[in-house]
Amino acid sequence: MPGSGYFLSTGLRCEQGQEGMFRVVTAALDAGYRSFDSAKKYGNEQGLGLALTRSGIPREEVFVTTKLWSDDQGHDAALRAFDTSFNLLGLDYVDLYLIHLPAPSLGLYVETWLALEEIYRSDRVRAIGVANFAVHHIEEILKVCSIVPAVNQVELHPRLQQKELRALHADHGIATEAWGPLARGLVLDHPSITSIAARHDATPAQIVLRWHLQNGTIVIPKSKDPVRTRQNLEAAALAPLDEEELAEIDALDVGARTGPDFEEFIDGTEGADVYQPRFNEMIQQFEESRVVAGERPDSSGAGREGRP
């Protein structure tokens, strides 16, 4: 894995088109990014590979991740899916190949993992891992695997800190990689985040990303805006947050997701319009429970986050 712990997510959907993908990746390369996250589901593998090939940057200086979707789970289907992604990327090898989600109702994620071990031995991929796997999914893999997943890429941000899962990762040498590290922007105007940002002369997004990095998390912020892309990268150069600031952000955890619960999810096109109301409801319940417990005064909503 890249030593910086810093990824750019290029998780654009198919309607962006391969040319749009090419422009985003080219701008990111110019900003200094060298690691890119793609997937069959995003429909962006060909555009990513084309941009990297045309960039002239040596292949060993970039890190490419792609993923297998739920409709390709199972031994033979997984082998075919990798062949397709490999050919679309048009690169000599893939750095990291992930099972995109466990889809446990299919009953195929363990079989799929064993197929990824075969792919790894083909020398066309440098590392294999999983995404959106819970503790018990990882434990099932560990019972049968000869190769421990290098990475588990999961939703992780101040409102969903996945502490039990991160502890399991640490016990088995699995890297934690955060998608949605900014909670779709829904944590960026929390008073704790904005006050820390003001003290550091930084953006709220940079503070959240700095928190991730100090926790040893690989982060993949997603942005199509060249200015934000550069700002996200600059978070790695910020002065470290102190222990009180880290603890203040740690205290924001309420287990609130901005995406699906992958215990049941197999496929779908749901977006923020589906998940944001649920996220907001969880935050409201958390704040109300603090009032009941006497942890904060009831100020009739005054000072409460407008957007969590």
C-alpha cells in the first residue's frame, strides 16, 4: 500500500462517461495523487486506465484499486470478472483487487475469496482484499483463507468509527481503508469540526481527513473539483491534531451510516436522498438521548447542528 496512506477515490458513475473520467484523473495526477480507486460498478475502469497510460508516469509510481461486484460472486464468475476489469484498465497489473461487498444472502463470498487467491497467484494483481465486510464476514474468511485480506474498505467517518472492526483489522494485519471519509459532507459543519479547523487555519474537510490519517486509516475522499482535490491532499501536511482534538472528534461516533447496511444489500442505485434522512434521524436520536442523560442541556435545538 502507498506509504502516504492517501488515496483519491475516482468513484464516478457510468453517466460521467470515460472522457469525464479521463479529465478528473488527469487533474488529480497534476495535483500529486498517485493512487486511484475504481470498480466495475462505477463504470470507470477504462477511463482510469487510459488516463494513467497517457500520463507518461511510470507504472510503478501509481497504485490502482478495482473491485468485483455482487453479480460476479462465485468462483468462475469472479475469475471472468477480473479478466474483464484487467482488460478494461489496460495495465500490466492491478495493485489491489477487492470483493466490493459480502452480499451474504448469496452465500458466495467465501468461495469468491478463494477465487481471488487464485487470481493473486497469477501475478496479475499485487494484493487482494475486501470491502464493506463486517467482523463476522472477516472471521468466516479467516477460517479458510491461505492469504489474509490486505485491506477492508468500509464506510468510516467521525459519525461511524467502526471501532470493533478496526480492532479486528489490527489483530490480523488488515489495513482499514475509509470510503466516504467525510460522511458525504454531513459532518463538515459540526461545531467541533469547524472550531478545530479555525484553530488550524484549515478547512473542515482537511481536519476530518487529518483525524483519519492520525488513526492510521487509508482515506479515499471523492471529488471532481480540482480545488477540493488539492485541498484534500494538503491535509496530510497539516500539523497533527492534539490529543484533546482527537478525543473531541472521537466523541462524535453514533454509528450513523450515509450508505447502505451491507448485511442485506446486494445491488441497487439508491443515493443520498435515501440515506441522508436516516443519517439525520440517528443524529437527532443521539442528541435527544444526551439531553435525557443530562450530558447536555435542552436548549430547544439552539446550537444543534443544522446538518450533522
